Amino acid sequence: MGQGASATPAEARELTRQAAGALVEGQTAKAVELLEKASRAAPDDARIAFNLGLAYFQSGRLADALKPLQKGLDDPDSAAKSRFLLGNCYFELGRFAEAAAALEPLRATPEYGERTLYLLEESYRNTKQGLRAEQAFAELQRRCPDSALLHKLLGTAYDAAGRYQEALTELLTAARADPAMPRIKFDVALVYLKLHQEDAATRWLEEELSANPCFAAAWYYRGEIERVANRLTTASDAYRRAIRCAPDYAEAYMALGVTLQASEQDADAVTALRRAVELAPRSSRAHFILARSLARMGRTSEAQAELETSKRLAAEENAAAPAAPSGGRPAAKR
């Protein structure tokens, strides 16, 4: 097969074999390249489509994985795993209704049952289907009483109820049972923050970042801890790392602006806060913080305009949710 030539169906099978070896060796980019070529040569081959979807999944290209995994459902040998990966992709993309629809047929399959029941519980909870969420939770509890995922769900429930010490116990149990569970260390760190144990929270955030160095929310909360401790330079560095990992992270821009204000770097603060306002134009807080820096720089008319916008938006927020509590930490970006 010459350089740049299209593959024949027979060559597509050889490309697939080579790609399988690349996946085993962790060379996902090479596997994707080989399988894309194989898929073009054999577009109706469900097995090749499944392998391409798997390669996309392992590369973190979840949206790209959807179409080939859908086609992979037509291959009897790959159908169950295609369905499982498809459900995981939908879940991570926040498409919870589609995740539940994809995963429901697998809930009784032993190979996938534990993770499937966890994802179903979370998908139904996120789509406000309380009864179905409770049923998935009860089934997970009955079938997998020692599951790390079950402990994580219990920890999340205690956390939501404000029972932080119990939440911590469950989340630590989950972390010990499955140290590689995605984001479990981050969840532990947030509960430690709610218990005002910043040193412990920092240790767990650092462990999370060791495993997932571009987890924007973990960098954000590292910044929060540093800012509260008045270590402004390291706080600014952490917020900037969060922004590099998630360029649309409005809260990180706001926090960076506040930190730069505290360091009397108002020109840089304005740059960060202008971006925060672009990303969150209806945030009264973002406009208010920006107004403060503009006023300190003597840009009075701009500051007044931002302050008026902040007041208007705050009034609208209060009218829409008069009983909503104020303050607290912003929601973590996932």
C-alpha cells in the first residue's frame, strides 16, 4: 500500500490488527490514525467502527466516539462493550438522558453491572427522575455492597445533606477501595474544605493533580486555598493553570481578578475581569469586581457603568430567587 493510497478491505483488516497492537501499547494517536484509514476503506464494518470508537474513547475524544460506537452496536461480538462505552461517553458529555437509554440494557450484565448501575443512578438523578435513581441505587447496594462506587454515592448524598463527616468517611472508603477512581481525590478534598481542614484538602488536591494534571477545578480550589491564606502569587499561578486547562472558566477569571486586585495589579485585574464578564455576562459579581478595579484606576465612567449593570443584575437575581442563600464557594467545574 503506497503512501497516501486508499486501503482495500483486506488492508483495512491489517490496519485494524496493527491498531489493536497500538492500543495495547498505549499509542492511542497511532491507533486512531490507523483505524480512521481502515474505516474509510470499510465504512460498513461494525467491528472496525467499534475499534475506532474505542480508540477515540481512550484518546478522550468522546464526541467523536459516538458515531462509530453506534455503528459498533451492529457487531454481535462488540455490541455490549459498544453500548457500555457509548453510555459512558454520553454521561461524560452531560447528555444524561441518552446515557441512561444506552446503559439500561446492561444493568443485569455482570461484567458491566456495577459501573452501569452507578451511571444510571447519576443519570437519573441529573434528569430529575428520583424514583429511577433510587431503584438503581438500591440495586447497586444489593448486588455490590462493598462497591467503591456505592461508597462514593453515599458520600455524595451525605455531602448534599450537609453531613460532612459522614460524607468524608464514605469518600475515603471509596478512595481506599479504588484509588484510580476518577475524581475521587477531588471529592475528598472538597469535603475537607467544607470541614475547614485546608492542609488535608491541599494534600488530596495535589494527589488529584498528580493523576490528572489538567483538572481545572482542582487548580481552582488550590488557588482558593492559597488566596485565603494570602499567598497571592501562588494563588494567581493556580488560577492561571485552571484557565489554561479550561479557557471558558469564568469563576477562575473572577478569582484571578480578585487576587490581582489584592496585589494592586489593577490593569491586569481588568484584563482578567473583562474576560470573566464576557464568559458570564449576567453575573452581577463579575461586573461588580470589574467596577472596583476600574474605579481604582480612575476610569470613573466605565466603573459607574459596570456598577449600574451589577446592581440591575443583582436585582433580577433576587427577584428570580428571593430565598436563595448567598455566599459560599462556586460550583466546581468538571
